[in-house]
Amino acid sequence: EDQVTQSPEALRLQEGESSSLNCSYTVSGLRGLFWYRQDPGKGPEFLFTLYSAGEEKEKERLKATLTKKESFLHITAPKPEDSATYLCAAISSGSARQLTFGSGTQLTVLP
Amino acid sequence: ETGVTQTPRHLVMGMTNKKSLKCEQHLGHNAMYWYKQSAKKPLELMFVYSLEERVENNSVPSRFSPECPNSSHLFLHLHTLQPEDSALYLCASGAGIPAREKLFFGSGTQLSVL
């Protein structure tokens, strides 16, 4: 059974304080690792897809990386508007029709 | 605006009521999904439709009944729900199956079952 585990569950940062969110996955044949951002009262919004170990993608203050066992979402010099829940999801060759989501990391950036 | 619209945004219903959730996408996608999101739990896939045909049903109780009349519309019919069914119900669409590309989610329907 595919599993995706995110840590920490919650993270509070001061504005400008860089940090990383972790997503560990155990899937049979990774076909894609996704990061989404979810604001309160809204559905998840797509950020990145990573397909192979060593791949990196960047968007503004966010950078996602992938290894054979985990993915990191690095947040550089965060701002209060980066506060949200960040979700990680994986799709595998064993469950090609569906994403397996983690429980998310709730990020709060204080001004 | 993601191109996926869900109505209603909020719904309160008794255990004996019958209600329906509606989802509409204007992105030209041919795959649509229903997800359930409960507090502190991962998103749970409920149903997947591809080209209006149901291709996935993740052991969802029969009190949830999906309907996909065309590739732009998706419904979730609810009847005799239980309090534990209270959650955020999210609709999503994608360009194809398998979902190797991004999904577009609606804002969800927050359901409370009394």
C-alpha cells in the first residue's frame, strides 16, 4: 500500500526565516511527486510535479527537490502570504489512477 | 479562479435528508474526481470519472452516489448520511488518466451532517 508522510504537522516561522518541509513516500514505482498549496476555505492549488530523483523545481521563494525516498519543499525568506497548508502527493505504477496524499504541513509565517 | 466551480459552498443537512453537490469545469478536461477532506487527515479519493465513465470507486458507502452526465459536470448525490460524513468535499478535474499532470480543484463544499 502506498504511503505518504509529511512532517512537521505544523510550522511557525518568522518572516525571512528559511526552512524546509519534508515529504517521505513509500510507493511501488514512483511516477510523480506533487506539491500543492491549500489556503483556508479553498481547494488545493498545484505548485510542482517532480518525476525523478535529483530533479528540482523553483517558483518564487519555493524550491522542491526529490530523492528516492523523500521530497523537500524549501522556503527561502518566507513572507506572511506564504502561510498555508502544503500538501504532498504521489502517484505510483501500482495506483496509476489516483494520487496518495499526505496529511499536510500547516505553515504560519509571522510578520 | 481555477476553472472548477462547486456549489453549494456550505451545506447543513439532517441524517434523513437528500441533497446533491454540483461540480462544473470549464477547462476541457476529460477526467473528474470527488475527494473527501476531513480535519487532520489526508485527502481521500472517492470516485474518478474518465470520459463520463466511472473508472474508480474506492469502497465508498452507497449513501454517496456520483453522476457524470457529461465531461463538464459532476454530481454527488447524498442520502441518509451519518455525522461522520461531515467534511469538505472537493471536486477536481484533470487532463487525463493516469493523473501524471496537475489536478485543478474547486473550492469545495463544507458539509455538516446533524
